[in-house]
Amino acid sequence: MADDVVLEAVNIVKHYGSVEALRGASFSATAGEVVALIGDNGAGKSTLVKCMVGAEQPTSGLIRFEGRDVHFDSPTEARTVGIETVYQDLAVAPELDPAANLFLGRELRRPGILGMLGMLDKARMRQRAVKEFDRLGITLQSMDVPIGSLSGGQRQSVAVARSVVWASKVVFMDEPTAALGVVQRERVLDVIRRVRDEGIAVVLISHNMPEVLAVSDRVEVLRLGRRVARFRAADATLEDLVGAMTGALTHEDAA
Ligand SMILES: Nc1ncnc2c1ncn2[C@@H]1O[C@H](COP(=O)(O)OP(=O)(O)O)[C@@H](O)[C@H]1O
Ligand SMILES: [Mg+2]
């Protein structure tokens, strides 16, 4: 594979009691690409992502980040090196404005006196938020209203932006478009492309195969807890993907 692999999972085994969720799964993500991680329900996609971001600890196997073996104790630790996750529920705080949502848990403060926590620096957060939404191609009706009053699509865009803005290396998106209508989905796909074009590795988990083929550069397929195929999206057909997911086709070494 390309030499700018940024994050890699090698032979990950994960047991939950007697359940073998992963049985030697491998995966790699390269800077500046969208790589889709696909597989049938129960194939192990979410578990593999959790192992890569430190939300779960593998039973065995290695995680490598920028060529070095790493061990993340928690997603918070993975975040410190620029690895972010967009969760399926796309949680936002509806009563807060867009800027406050973007900075939720990472609020900027003015310097405090005598070692005390300073006041929230709302102006600086607002300024930065405007810049980041612009960079991601997200247009909002208003920056001054609780985001609960924005349209569903705008709300989802803010939810996605909340993780994406902080990702400097890798962003995992587990079914980010699952609950969205066509227009909202297109907005999220646009954000994904922009982030990729900035040189970040985007890992997309999706059940929507046309979407996978439309937005991905590469596809890796999990089946029964193992990687069974890799494709360049440009060379793959729907039949290839479905065949690999269901076990009709296997060519782990083809790509
Ligand atoms: N916390 C857990 N406890 C027990 N079994 C689990 C847990 N999480 C996942 N599994 C099992 O591991 C397998 C892989 O699950 P998952 O990673 O969620 O697959 P996917 O995301 O591809 O649908 C499934 O058989 C699932 O039931
Ligand atoms: Mg899952």
C-alpha cells in the first residue's frame, strides 16, 4: 500500500466473553483519502473502529499510528494526536448556538486571574466557528439561534463539523448519513470530500453501497471479523462489494 498510511490495525482479535467480534482483522487508512469500511451487520466494523480509537482494548493485535505502535487508553487520548470520531447519533446540544456546539467540551476562555478559570471567550469562539463552517462549506441560516431551531440538515452539518474540525489526521464516521434525507446526505458527503482534500484520512462506515462508491477512494471489506477484500473504488462495482461482503468473492490480496 501507499507509504503515507497514517493509521493501521494489524491482526486485531477482540473477544467479548465467548463472542469473537474480530478474528485477526487488519485495516489501513492513508492521508488524503476516503476509505470505506464495509461489511454485513455483525462483521465487526464498529468493534474495529472502537479498537483503533481506544474505546475498546483489543484482545491481541497491533495499532500503528504514523508508523509507530500505539496504545490509546481512551478516545480522549486518540483525540490528542488528531484522531476524531463522528458517532452515529450525531449528538448536539439543541439549546446552544452553532459556535457553542462546535466548541462543546473545548471552550475557549480568556486568561483567568490568580490561576482561576477565565470567562468564556465567546467572541473568539464565534469568529473561529464562522471560519470553520466556511472552510467546510456549511452555510447556516443564523449563528445566533439555538441549533434546535435550525433545519435538520444544518443541525446534522454542525454535528459532523463538531468532530471534523478537530481532526488533524484521521476522522472515523460510523454511518454518518444513516438517518438523513437526500439533501442532508449530500451536505455530509461534501464535508467528507473537503476534509479529505485537506489531507486528512476519512474512514467511512456505510451500508449504502452507491454512496460508498460515490465518495470513497478505497474500500476495505470485513466479513466475520476479518478483512476479506480491498478495492480501489474506481475499479470496483456494486457486485464486487456485495460479493465480498457476503463471501461470494474473496481476494484479500487483490488490491
Ligand atoms: N459489547 C459487546 N458485547 C458483546 N458482543 C458484542 C459487543 N459489541 C459487539 N459485539 C458482537 O461482536 C460482533 C461484531 O459487532 P459489531 O462490531 O457491532 O459489528 P458491525 O458494526 O459490523 O455491525 C457481533 O457479533 C456483535 O454482536
Ligand atoms: Mg456497527
